[in-house]
Amino acid sequence: MDGYSLTDLWSILVMQGFSGLSLFSVLLLMALGLAIIFGQMGVINMAHGEFMTIGAYTIYLCSKITEQYFPALMPYYFVIAIFAAFAIAFAIGYLVEFSLIRHLYKRPLDTLLATWGLSLIMQQIFRSTFGAREVSATLPDWLMGSWKPTPDIDIPLNGLFVMGISIIVTIAVVLFLYRTSWGLKVRATTQNRVMAGAVGINTKKVDRITFAVGCGIAGIAGASFTTIASTGPTSGSLYIVDTFLVVVFGGASSVVGTVLSAFSIAQAQSILTFFMTEAMGKVVTLMAIIVILMLRPEGLFTSKVRR
Amino acid sequence: MMNAFYSKWLGGKRGAIELAVLAAFIFIVMPLWLDIFRLNMVGKYLTYAFAAVGLVMVWGYGGILSLGQGIFFGIGGYCMAMFLKLEASDLASTARQTTPGIPDFMDWNQVTSLPLIWEPFHSLTFTLIAILVLPSVVAYVIGVAMFKRRVGGVYFSIITQAIAAILTILVVGQQGMTGGINGITDLKTLHGWNINTNSAKYILYYLNGALLIGAIVLCKFVLSSKLGRLLLAMRDKEDRVRFSGYDVANFKIFTFSLGAVISAIGGAMFTLQVGFMSPSIIGIVPSIEMVIFAAIGGRMSLVGAVYGTLLVNYGKTAFSESFPSLWLFLMGALFIGVVMVFPNGLAGLYDTYLKGRLEKVMAKLRERGPLRKLSPVKAGVQK
């Protein structure tokens, strides 16, 4: 670390920390969806990354359509497109649950294989539809540019925006799970499926909606992803391992744990990347997580559920 | 003695027939049918079958789904590749490099002396031992850390997958040490014996087949022992086995390590037959493809795993040559189909549809057996 003055180090820390925050936002959104699906339902959704890609492509399509037909609406389309991304990912998730996942609830390892197959098919559909090359959505002007609190520090606006989205979604998920009657049903089903069914909860319907909501949130993750990177057919699958580690590391069914673990993983990765190569930064981070998981397999936060 | 061998190692009459058919297929049918180029390719697929056989033990019988089988395949492959590469980079053939005597990719990456880890791979004995010991040590460490703490099921799968990801990033990132994304290429001789000639390819193919059948026989022995029964009991009701006083973790660790060593042998044979080793063969995607090989063959069938591997790889080669975009659809459909429609794979299909009919035919043949001696006379009478 020689060669850097103290102010330099501070600026690096802030800027790398901030780029870590963008990564954190996307990881968090991905992990939230997965935490709902995996933590609440115990389903391994290997195609989760592809639902993110669906969201990203939805934004791309929306931007193209707006540019073509309603150029006047360009500054506003993004907000509506986020809802579209959620809705489309939600609908496809609903379909997938209905046709595939619900047959496999009792065989978690098989779900893993089936959803992996699903992810291959979805990737190929993306490739055939949008081409193998990466595309990027035209962003509204107010997302471009950056904010400079001091001359050395340069914080991109799209990063701030992405963070805003993930904070809103996190709050919405917490409210959904802990303040609505639907959330109550979801938690009841998680804790004891048979009992929940006995008191009149339609557990199958709960499962379907829960899965679809998880996928929808992945769609929103895709929407924020488009603001910081371009989208290709395999963009989502690059995140799947990290996302699973975030969820497992945070303790599968804890929202607080998911937030904290997404934060620490993204920050560690982004700050280490500056001092080592990108690959080594990632290796060191993932290794550390695995070692911690070996010492504490239940993750950072555990909910007290009897098995 | 012979009887014990027959029932324990081969698995009785049915097992012996299965093995004989497989051996005939690998040793006689394939070499007669295919030219050396295609045969070499089959040899490559058969090295994946080692990983699939390992997975049948670990996943089918042990109930542990390892998504990191590529790790061990890679360890075996890289050990062998390091030895071959050192032999290919002798002083004479690397004289034009800035630092002669080290592998070419190190020279390209401004590495000026051989890294310490590479030193022992000058020795063939060390390499062969490393191929067997290194994967079992790695598997043992992972196994102890996970199984002793009763981590299993999907957590284990996710963590092994993450380890496979880490290993790939590491190998790709440390270019000067590992050859990076290109891997270790340009391998020529094994202890002075040129591995790229046709005759060498034949010999390696047969060696590979023999090792594969040896591995299957070894697995059959393990399964027919008490351990095999414990494994089955554990998979179905782990707590019950634990309450009976067995240390469940140790059996799992053993099985996981056994699967790892078998995969590593496959990896080493891969390097020998294909002539290179690269990170594209050890990462997340190849590791999960190995699971599909085992699943297609039938997750409980050691012999089936070999056929499953051959079938999927044949399909992959055939389709990706002519319809590359169709292949991923088909592969995806295979994953979904194998869990939804035929969870026991080829072996299951054989058991439900073919076995009964074959037995009927066999029974008929047996009935006819004694009659046939009479038939010439009968035929003569009729004429």
C-alpha cells in the first residue's frame, strides 16, 4: 500500500466502496428473490440468473420501443419499465412453478438439475431472440453523469439510482413478509406445511405466488443491472454462484442476514479488486466465505425453525 | 476364492454379464467400428465416464450431490499435464526462450524460474502418487469440514459448486503458474514415449478402458461390502443409522474421497489421450454436465453411467457440429426430462421395458435348447 497518500487512500476507499455498493445493489436484489424462493420454499432455482436476464432484456425492449415510437417519453420510461420487468419475470416464474417446480418439491436435488436445464433453454432462447452480442438499453439523461462531492471523488448517478431501487425493494419485501396477511401465510407454510394446510391456507397457491414474487424481484435486479452493465444471454448466469453464496452465507431465511452478507461480499470483492487483480479479489472473497461457512454452516443469521 | 470374487467384485451373474457386455463394447466393437480419430474421441468421453462412475457412488448411493466433480477431474488432469509439460520443456527444445528449461507459457508471462509447486512434478512416481493422493486429501478436507458438521443436501451442492468456480477463476487468473485460460498445451512424451502417435493412442485407449472397468469393479466391491449396505441405509434414513451407533460422516467422507480419486484418474487419462488440459474442463458447467451423464445413465447404475456419458457426449458432438443452437435446447430438455420423466435413466428404462422381454427371449431359447438337437431330424422328416 505504499505510494498512496492518506487522502488518496480515502478517495480510493470511497470510490471502490461505492462501486462495491452498485455490485451490492444488484447482488442484494438477486439474493432477495432467491432468499424468498430458497429460504422460504427450499427450492434451488438455478435459473434465477435467467430471470434477471429477462428483466434486463425487458428494459432493453422498453427503451427501444420508447425511442422508436414515443421519443417524448424517454425521460420517464425507465420507471414504468421496472414495473414491466417485474411483471414479466413474475408471469414467467408463475408458469415455471406451475409446469415444473411443483412436481419436484420433495426432491430438492432434482429441482436443482431441472432448473439448470431450464436455464440452458432460457439462455438459448435469449441467444436466438436477441443475438449472442451484448446489448444495452438507452438510459434516460438524468441517469448519466456523476456527482462530485470533492474533486477526487466521483460517484456515478446510475449507481445511486440502483441503490435507491434496492433499498425500496428490500423495504417492500420486509413489509410483504412481515406486515401483510399474505406474508403471514408464506411464513406459516415455511414453518409447518401440513399444519398451515390444516388451518385452511392454500399452500399450493402460496408456493406459486412466492416463487413468482421471487422471480419478479430477480426481474427488478435485471432492471438495475442494465444501468451499470450491458446485457448478454449469459449475464445472469455469471451471478448465480455469488447469489447462492450470499443467501447461504446470510442464513437462508433471514432478510437481515441476506442484506448484510450481500453488503460484505460486494464490498470485500470490490475493495480487494483494487489492490489485487480482479480474479484474485474474487477468489479471496469466495474462499473466505467458504471457510466461514465450513466453520458456521448455518450462515450468519439463522431463524429458529424446527425441522 | 473364485466364488467370492465372482459375487463380490463382479456382482453375481447379472453383474458379470453387464461388465462383459461393456468390456466387449469398449475393447472390441468400438476399435473395429471406428477409425483412430473417432476412437480417440470415444476415449476422451470414456474419461468423463470416470467422473460419472464416481458420481454414481457419491450421488446415487451416498445421496450427496457433488457439483464439483470437475475439481477432482481437474486435479488429476493438471498433475499429469504438469509432468508432461515439464518433460516437453527440456533445455534443448526451449533454448530460444529467455529462460530455457521452463514451460513456454511461463516464459511468455515473464516468469523466470520454475515455481516451487512445479518442482516435484519432474518425477513420474511423484506425479502418479499425486494423482491418487491429492484429490483424496482435498475431498477429505472438504468432507470433514462439511459432513462432520452435518452439512448435506443442497448446501453441500452449492458449496462444491462455489469451490469449482473458485478453482476455475484461480487457474485462469494465475496465468504464469497454470497457463491461464489456454491451459497446458503442447504435450509430447510420457517418459520418452511419444503419446501423439496412432499406436500410442490405441494403447492409451485400451489402458483407459481397462482402468475404467477396474474402477467399476472396485466400486462394485465396495457396494457389496457392509459399507455399501450402510450407504444405502444412510441415504434412506440417515438418523436411524446414526442412532444405531455408526459415525455417518466417516462413510460419507470415504465415499466422497473414493469418487474424487476415480474422477482424478479420469482426468489424468484425459490429459494423456487429448494432449492438453484447460480450465474449461473443470469449471461449473462441465461439473454439472458430469452429473447429467450419471443421471442419464441411471444414478444407481455404475455400468449405466458409462453408456450415459457416451450417449450424451455423442449427442453433443453430433448436434453441435450440425445444429449448434439446437444442442442447448436438447441438453436443457435432457436435464428436465431425466428428473421429471425417467428419474432412473437408461438403467431404469432397461429395467422397465427391456429386461422382462429379454428374459422371456432367454427363457424361450433355453426351452428350445434341447429341442434343437432333434430339429435336423425333424426337418428331414418334414421334407
